[in-house]
Amino acid sequence: MDVAQPTRLATPSSRRELPAILRALPLLSPSLLWLAVFYLVPLGILLLHSVWSTDTVNMVIVRQFTLSSYQSIATDPLFRDVALRTITMAVGVTLTDIVLAFPIAYLIAFRLGRLKTLAFMLVLVPLWSSYLIRAYAWKTILGLDGVLNSFLVAVHILSRPSPAFLYSNLAMFITFTHVWLPFMILPVYTALEKIPRSLLEAAGDLGAPGWRTFLHVVLPLSVPGIVAGAIATFSLTMGDYITPQLLGGPDSQLVGNVIASQFGVTFNWPLGAAFSAVVLVIVAVFLVLANRVGAAGTAR
């Protein structure tokens, strides 16, 4: 007599995928180990320091839980002004780079033809030089004997060189805008280059004028590149401390300067770690908002 075989239950998709995940673990383990050792562990140590305090008399770190560093950041007007100045600078530089980068990327992607490779290389050339060299170049341009003052005096706009350009928020803004501009051009160009030319031809065949094609086809499809460039530009500006140190004035401190001074001169590692955590939160919030804007723009 034949015995009826029990019906085999369907295997859930997660169980079917489990062997593939296990097979990928040997390939992923070096990257995961690298991420854990050189990112997650230092980040955990940083966050741990942010809830400790410093004994300023004995110059030692007190390893007891406290939120005094975060309270200082929230209540001290000086720290609040520094944080607000940094956010304002980062947002201003990001928006300016978007305005400057989009026409350049559009020109390279759609208009230059055979000169596209040359133009693309010219965008990359500044990245081959040191960041310090570019910052010092702007220090030379904006100085009393620099190119800008010499030109303004030569055309009789100024009677004598002005010290207002250097060691100011304006000098930092100009330097940041120039230094991070390639980081905005490259992702925007990549997004524009991926736009199918057939969509532009279809819009033209349907009678859409150029500005309408740009608003309804080109701009929405370039939003991912704009978001990627904005994230890079905003994050780099938030954490920079070299430009404020070289070109900023007495009232031009940014968060990066405060963090560097807390870890160096004042030996207040908990406060520096707390400021670093605040920067991470601000960048994370900007990242979430930028991704939502990108998703909304693409869905239009």
C-alpha cells in the first residue's frame, strides 16, 4: 500500500535568500571589519567622550556620565552663534555652488560636443592641487597687495587697498565656494549625462519650448545629482577648519575651529566630542531633508 507523502510547505523567501547571504559573508567581511574598526569604534569612542567631563584643575578626563558639554553648547551664546554661523555658511555655499555648477554642467553635457572631454578635465584640474594651495591662493588674491585690491585701485574704484576682503566671512565664503565647486559640478554633470536624449527630442516633437523642456524634463531628472552635490558641499563646509583659520577673522570662527581648539589647546575633549556629535546630527538631518527633496523632485 502506498503511503501518502506529506505535502512540502513553501519555503519563505527569506529562507531561500539566506544561503546567498551566507555565501556573500566571506566577501563582505573585510569591508564590514574595516568599517567597524575604523569608523564605528572611533565613533563610539567619540560619543562616549561627549558624555564625560574634564577636570580643568588637574587636566584629566572624568569618566562619569554627564550632559554638561551638551548643556554648554545649548546655553552658551558664543557656541550658539558659532553653530548658527556655520550652518548659515554651509547653506549659503551649497546654494551658491548649485547656481554656479548647474550651467557649467549643462554646458558640458549638452553643448560642447567635442570639447566635452577638455572641459571635464578643466573641472578636475583644481582637484589635482592641494587644498592648502587653493586656500593660500585666495589669501594672496584678497590680500592688501593682492590681485583684487590692485585691480580696484587701478580702475580708481578704491583710492587705496582695502583690508575688508581678507580675514572676513566674505573671504571664507568665496574660498569655500571655489574649493567645493567641482564636488557640485561632477554629480550634476553625471545626472545630466544620463538623461536620454530621446526624451528631449520627444518634448520638442510635442511642441514644448526650451524652457518648458528644461523645467519638466531636464531639471527633475537632474535632482539626484544636485542632491548628491549638495550633501557633499554642505558636509565639507560644516566640518572644515582650515579655511576659517587661514582667511577668517576674529568673528569668523566655525564649528571646525571650536572642535580643533577643544581637542588641542584647551584639552576639553568632552566638549569637542559633543560639538562633533552635534555636527553629525546636523549633517544627518540635512541628509534626510536632501533625500526627501530628491525623491519629491524625481517623482514630479
